[in-house]
Amino acid sequence: MLLGHRTWSFENKPVIISTGTVGGPFEANGNIANDFDILHEDMWVNQDSFEKSQQKMMEEAAQAAVKKSTIEKEQVDFFISGDLINQITPSSFAAKTIDVPYLGLFSACATSMESLGLAAFLINGDGANYVLSGASSHNAATEKQFRYPTEYGGQKPPTAQWTVTGAGCALLAKQGPGPVVTSATMGKVVDKGLTDPFNMGGAMAPAAVDTIETHFKERGVEPSYYDLIITGDLGHIGREVSLELLQKRGLDITSKQYVDCGLTIYREGQPVLAGASGAACSAIVTYGHFLNLMRKGEITRILVVATGSLHSQLSIQQGDPIPCIAHAVSIESGSDVS
Amino acid sequence: MADKKKKNLPPDAQNYQKFQQQREVKRPLLKNCLKAFFIGGLICLIGQVITTFYIYFFHFTEQTAGNPTTATLIFITMLLTGFGIYDRFGQFAGAGTAVPVTGFGNAVIASAIEYRTEGFILGVGSNMLKLAGPVIVYGVFSAFVVALIKTILIKWGGL
């Protein structure tokens, strides 16, 4: 059901029956290593290119999600996924292996929640029985495409962020045990004219603020309704800026309640500057870490706001500002809480 | 030009940029300069040691020892880049590792390694100078301009 202009509420209660999360060596060394299904010691994942290793991780995440559920792969109706690489080849090539009908998406790092929102919409509207929804990114493949070669010794400013290597996948169904997707607010493209690709948190913060504000208005709930409001990859600067803006606009969000996936995934002391980023960041941390907390009963209602900056290397070189987007999905604990 | 662009932005975007800039973590300029000075100086010191080594043991002169010294430094850079150490070093030292010839070497070698997956011709061959290319282009061009000025001054300026 549409609430307002861009919020869906899912009254048929689509359930996340299982998830699959895959991480790389840097993630294995991080803060939430125990929340991963598969961790790789090698950035290459035994493949001969970084792009192929990203594809491999996406396949593994999807397979892990299906394996942990009670259904067979053949029962999956759609695979909805996206990533940051040109023409989203890792997702599309993974879809070839997974061999189920595929919808490819691109919202940069906001892809994870765009795909979860659409998957829930499909199931809620009787368009599918089982949907796999995922996102992936690879540090070296992303650096290569958007910035400099991996081994190049250029100094990054303190506002730069570290792209996560990994893939996260959620399997949604009409019913079953697991957290319930209750609503989604789709974002608008927000452009405040920022042009620095080494400060994406600052560029993405207004998009997050816009989506969060709209979500509360259209869904008609107060911020205290959620235990946690989880942003995708705003990092230190984006988190601080967006929280201050939200509070300025009269939303009563506490600092404790407002967490960022990009600040959760790595340990203090890992050289990630302003925090983590990447399409896999919000996917892994939500599907791994936060849904595990929900299963344990430590949290019951969360709003995940994945943020993405929609620039390309070409647009940056041509001097265009960085347009950003944020998609929000609310997840609430279901019947499986212990 | 950046300022001109900024003026064309709607006021709320300008306000946001101001707001954001106040909260942005700035580059620690003084600290970076000091680090660059000492690390850059250290690399030059190593270069000087190598030069002296070539002069004393291989009978190079001060003029001819430059090339083997540069080659040696680039060779060391190649190893450090290949083992994945140079980029961490670069994050710490900034301009200290970028300005000396080692920075140039790193830019070429890092690109060559990175594009190996696209093959030797279209990958390594066409991308090797992706980062270092501009340095060569504008280095040669500015050398040409300086040489032109020098020639004019000597021929007609009476120097």
C-alpha cells in the first residue's frame, strides 16, 4: 500500500527467511567477523581478476542464503541485485550462474536497500513467492574503476572511505520464521553541488536526511519507534552532518540510536579513514550483524537507510557535482526471536 | 572557476556546503608537510648514499652516477610496490614519497600491475602510463618552453 508519495507499507508481511554474507580478508580482521557466513583470506578468491572475485562472492552469498533456508534454488522466482562495477557485470554474471530470473539494479551503495524494498514489494503484491535480493562490492575492483590502481601510493584525505570487499544476500518469502520487512521509502536524487569524490559521506548526508524525514512523515511513526536507525555508509563526517541536520529539523533521534554500517564493520585502528563504503557495506552489516542482533532479541525494530552517490569517474572528470540517493527499508522482528 | 560554479548553486545548496565544510575533517597540513619533508629528505639521503657508492666502488663521476642511482631507486620502488608496501608508505608520507623519482616509478608500476588482468597489450601496454603520462607530457612541454626562452635570451638578449 502506498503511503504518501514514496513509502510502501507491506501489510502481507514479507519475511527474510535467510541471509548469506561473504567478506574478504580486511573484513575478517574487522569488528563483526563472527557475523559472516563465508570469509576469504585472499582478495582474489581464487579468481584471475578482481571483478571475477566479486562475482564469485555474490554467487556464494546467494548460495549461502538458499542453503540456510528450507527451499531449493529452483523455487526462487527472482534474483534482484546490483553493484558498482561498470554495467553491473558482477551481478549479471552471478545471475547467469545462479540461473533464476534476474533484475539488475544500480543505485551505487544504496542498491542493497533498493533491491530489498523491491523484493518485498514483489512478494507483498503476490508477484513472487521467493526472491533473492543482494548487493556486492570489491575494494580493489572499485578503487581501480573509480580512483587509482590499488598499489598506487597517493595520499588520501581523512574524508576518504574504504570500499568493503564482500557480498550480502537476503532470501525473502511470503511466510516463515525470520524478520519481517514492514515498509520502504524510496529516495529522491539529491544534489547539493559537492564535487569531491574523496568526501562521499558529506555528499550523501542530505539524501539520507531527505529519505529519513520523508519516511517518518509518510509512515506516521516517531523516531523512537525504531531501536536503531542504520545508515549505509555515511562514515564519520556524513553521520555527524546528517544527525545534526535531522535534529535541526525537529526529529528526535538520539546519537546512540543513529548508527552507521560503515562505522560498524571495521575495528578501531584499521586504516579506513572516515569509515567503510561500498554496495556490500550496508548489505553485509544489515544481513549479518544487525539481523543477528534481532534474532537474539536485542533489537526489535530497525530502519536501514542505504546511501549511494551516483557519480562515475567520467562525470567527476567533467566537473559534474555528485548526485546522491538514499533508500530506506524498515525491518521488524518476526516469529523466530528467542 | 570553482567559485563561479558555487555562485550558480541554489542558496540551500550553498548553505549546506558551508555547514558541511565546517564539520569536514581537514587534511592536517602542517603535519603532512613535516612528514613529507622528512620522508622525502630520507629518500634523497638514500639516493645520495647510492650515488656515493657508485662513485667510490664503480668509478662513476658525479655527473654519470645520476642514472644508475635513479634506476636503483626505481628498482627498490618496484619491489616495494609489488609487495604492497609502497601504498601504505605513501599514505603516511604523502608528497614525501610522491615527489621523488620513486613516486613516478610507483605510479607506472602500480598501473602496470593493476591492468595485468586486461592483457599485456590493451591492459599493461595502454594503461601503464595512465597516471605517469601527464607528468611526461607536461614535463617535456615545459622543458621545451624553458629551452625556447633560454635560446631567445642567449641569441637576442645578449646573455
